[in-house]
Amino acid sequence: MWTVKRIRSHFLHWKLTFLSFDQIHLLQDVTNRVPKQQNKNKDAEKRIASAPTDDRVIIRPRTNHNDVEARAQDKISEATVLIHMVIQNPGFAASRRNEVVEPKLRGYQHTGRTDDIDARDADDVLSATSYVNDMYEYHRSKEIVTSPSPSYMDKHTSVNSRMREILIDWLVDVHYKFKMVPETLYLCVNVIDRFLERQTIARDKLQLVGVTALLLASKYEEIYPPSLSDLVHICDGAYNDREILKMEVSILKTLKYNMTVPSAHVFLVRYLKAGHASRRIVQYASYILDSTLQHYGLLEYLPSQLAAAAVMIARAKEQRHTWSPTLLKYTSYVEEDVIPVARTILSCMKGRGNHVDAVERRYAHTRFGAVAGTEFYI
């Protein structure tokens, strides 16, 4: 039932939304200038321009206030007609709203110039520029299969998401102590999640799963993986080498020896290149992405989404365009799809507890740009 109060509310909400961009331009004319008066003074301006410099004077066009009020009244009448059309035909509202939203698609990410980020590396054999795009298309298809379920922890009774956070926090310290490459840490966390998705374990075996996953990841990624004695030492003798080897076999059989995983770090490297990242952006994005490892709630997003969001947050911090045509080309994500992921990441970073601070301590070092504790926004 359309009451007077509801009609007034609709008028306030829709009177500008329904106006096209040309009509909004006319509204600006009503308040800022009077086109008719300008036409009247056109001949006078020509005479002033042709006159000698010393004879020129400044003539300001007079504003016809009656004309302004009449044009403003016409615009209010048009808005009133639009309101009646909305009441009679609800579908009209959606069609007119699209007229206003559609120009957003002509933003920088859609209208700017795209770059070929592989052109400068065409002669570098290690860059594999001839098939690098095919590789990342394959990664995008595989990440769906190799990503763990975001609700796998529901079936566990002995372990929970908080224990997972503490375990990964400890592994971040171990990873840094052994000076491993970043891919090792990301693969390690992925192995832990995929194993726990398929197997239930006792609480006292969770650290054993973590240290064994680190061993498997280091064998896959590192040139010199840590020895069994080193791993037994960092566990403070809680497990012996036989237990680690037995768990190693169990994990490999459970995962069917599938250790090739497109991690978020793999996508981050590519997206940073597409974003023409500076050294500071690289440090910010790496810090943000490492912070996502501990948050169980972020498993609902794919690795490529997390990497894209990290790049967006870092670019925003450096006052760059949050998204660009080149990023759109190489990530296949539009800015509107990445923003919700970025905001979720920032919310998780702000809400983390004091029991997980290994990433903060790592990125407090000047080696990583001392970016820990930086305030980000989107």
C-alpha cells in the first residue's frame, strides 16, 4: 500500500538515481551556470576579444534567477513523474538503475591500456614466456581440486581451528629458522589441511602431522631439506624419527602422492608482475598473504583470490589504482570481485589473537621491510 510517507521516501531515494548522466549534467547547470545567458553574451565576448588590450574589460554574465527556478521546478516535476512510473511498473526501476550503474564498467580497469608483462622477458629461457599463460590457466583449473574444504574441521572432535592456528604459527617460526623458500610454507599448510580433511587424528598427533608436512614440502621445494634429527630436535623430543617416517607414509598414501599444488604464493608472483609492483608493494603483499595462512575461515577462498586481494590491498596502501587493466587481463578478476575478499582478509588480520604472532615478528625485521603492524584499508 503506497502511503504518502512511503512515496516521499521513494522520492528522496530515487530522484537522483533515476536521472541519467545527461540529466545530472543539466542539474549541475541549474545550480552553477545559465546556458541561455551565455548565448546572449556571445557576441559581446567576440567584441571584447577583438578590442585592444588596454580597452578590454571584464563583463560577468548576469544570472536570471527566475529562469533558474523554472528549470529547477521542471527537474522536480520530471522526478515526480519517474516516481509514478516506478509505482506503476516495478521493473522500470531496475532498468533505470542499470543506466546509472553501467558507466562504472567504463572505469580505469576497463578503459586503461593493458601491458604485455612477458615481452621484456622473451629472451629469458627461465621465464618460459611462450607458455607461461597456459601454465597459469592450468593452475586456475587445478586450484579448485587441490584446495581443502572450508568446513573440514567440523568432523574433528580432538582438534579445532584454534589449534590449527597455533600449529601454523609454530611452523612459520620453524620455516624461518631453517631459511626455507616461501613455497615450502604454503605447500606445508596445504598438505596439513588436505590430510586433516580426509583423516581424523588425536590431539597429541597434530604437531607430528605439522612437522611431517614440513618435511614433505621441503623435499619437494628445497635443495637441501632438513634432516630427521633436526626435526626431532625442534619438536623437543616429542616424536622420534620412526614416528615421523611412519606419518610421512600415511600422509602420502592419504593424498595419493599428489604434491603438486598451485599455492597462493604461485599466483602472487604472477600478479605482482602484472601489477608492476614496487619493492614496497611486494613487501606489503607478501606480509598480507602470509597472514592468511593461519586463518581457517579464509579457506573458503581460492588461492588465486587471496593473492589478488593481497595485491589490491598493497596497491591501495601505496596510493595506486586498486586495480588495473593489466591485472584484469592476467587475473581474470574484476575489481568488484576482489574487494570483498580483501575486506575479509583485513577483518581477519585485525581480529587475530596474541597467540599467533610469528608472521608479525618475521615482518618486523628490516629484511622484510619492517612492514609488520601496518594499517591497511580498502
